[in-house]
Amino acid sequence: MLSSFSRRVAIVFSAIVFAGIAAPLADAQAQKTLKFSSTISANDIRARALKMFGDDLKKDFKVELYFGATLFKQGTEMVAMQRGNLELSLVAPQDIAKQVPEWSLLTAAYLFRDSDHLLKFFKSDAGREMVAKPEKRGIHILAPVYFGTRQVNLKPTKKIMTPDDLKGMKLRMPGGAAWQFLGKALGANPTPMAYTEVYTGLQTGAIDGQDNPLPNDKNMKFYEVTSQIVLTSHLVGYDLLAVSKKAWDGMSAAQKAKVQAAADRAIAWSTAQHLKQEKELVAFFRKEGLKVYTPNVAAFRERAQKMYMESDFAKDWPKGMLQRINAIK
């Protein structure tokens, strides 16, 4: 039989061994999985930024990244988050507007001046008021993710100087009323089509063109099947890096702070990369044989703003919000 001293030594040794095993087990159990889904390609600047985001959080979370709509189709991510099937996504403001009509204001053409104006708005009191609306529907917004200013990219060679020149052109736009209205506001015939199908659509002639920021045009190689880029600069392109409220509410205050800090760092890097690339891409596309030129932007802006102000969308816009956005310097 063991002596009293030996038993005490054995108990202490067992406790030490158990603690050594239990600690990593507890840490593993405490580490939650955050699944991210988006239509962007794995080569996209934003994808690289999200990998940085995941690396920053690897001590607290297991971040699983799914690109190219391999987990959820375009436009279904927000509902997946609300149902508890997805934790993170890049949600288009147009998708939010489907559920929160007031958000149609934030999808309007020629609203934000540039990426700086966009970020300042979301950090302002007015921005926080707008962000609170999807929060009530189970979506917590971390920050806007700028991905460039949208330009019109066409396969036909017809020169486009005013909205009238786009009449009859089948311009691919994502599905949803807000996107389709934007296409009409530009003077085109909007045609809904999934992002992953656009290259083939241009190649076969199912569509005449599409609108995206220049980095997207390069990433998806649309320049291979188009002839020109018209610098309409009609929309500051952005998505919202969002987390399901269920996942957000399940985090500790310290974890929330880490997630927000990681998001801010990744998005700041992504924005800087996009701005740098946009400056370089005009020369790249011209070298590839595309015509790149600036139309009568004032004519496009005048038509678009008039159509928005006369539309049913404007009826849902919070009173005075447009003026507050315009006033942000």
C-alpha cells in the first residue's frame, strides 16, 4: 500500500497532468468557428485582407473563409446570417435595402464623393443611426469595405458620352430593385446576372456590358471580352463587413474589441491597395487594347439624381439624411 506521503505526491502529480491536458482542451472548446462567405475571388484584394483578418484572430477564433460563392450564392448571405447558418460576410448595401428600405439612400448613384467620404459617414452620428437599422434585423456591421468606384465596361465599340448613348444596351446588374434602378438611371437596359456568370455572358453576347470598379474588372478578366471602359464614376463601390448578431452577442467584450480592431486594420490596408491599383489600371487596360475615356459625367449625374429624387425609393429615405451626408467634409 502507498504511504500517506506517496498518495499525496500521486494526487498532486495527477492534478498537474490533468491541468496540462484540460487547459488546451478548454481553449479548443472556447475557440468558436466563424464562417465567412462571399462571391469575391480568392485573388481579390479583399480576400487577401480577410486572410489578414483571420490571422489576427486565430488565437480567439477559427475563421473559415469561402470565396467565389462556394458556400452561399450571391445575395443569400444576409439571410444565411439571420438564420444562424453563417457568421461573417461582405453584404451589399443593396441587399440590406431589400429588408431596410431606408438603406436605398445608401445605394443611390453619385451619393458618396470618394472612399474617405464613405468612411467618415459610417463613423458619424448619421452613419451610426443607419447602421442601427439592420442591427435590429440580426446583422451587426463592422465597417464599410471600399472596393473602387464603379465604371461602365462594354463589349460594343459605340462611344458613350451621355445616358442617351446607353439606350438599349444590356448592362449586367446584380439582382434586386436597387441595382436594376441604378442601371436604368444610367440610361441602360439592366439585366440581372450572377457575378460569377458575367465573363461568359460578355463572351457570348448575352449582355453588352457590366459595371464594376476597375480592380474587379482586372480580377475577373472582363477586359479579355470587352472593348471599352467608360469612366462614369457613378457609384463609390462598397460592401459591409458584417457579422451575425447572434455570433456578435456571443462574444465577450474583449473578443468584440479584437474583431473590430482586426477588421479596421484589414480594411484600411485593402482600401489603400484599391486606391493605388485604380490609379495604375487605366494604363493597364489601354495596354490591353481597351479604350478608356471620360464621358459627360455631369449629364449622367443630372439624370441619375433626378430619377432617384422622383422615385419611390426617395419616399423611404430618412428626412434630412441626404443633407447630412452631403454636409460631411
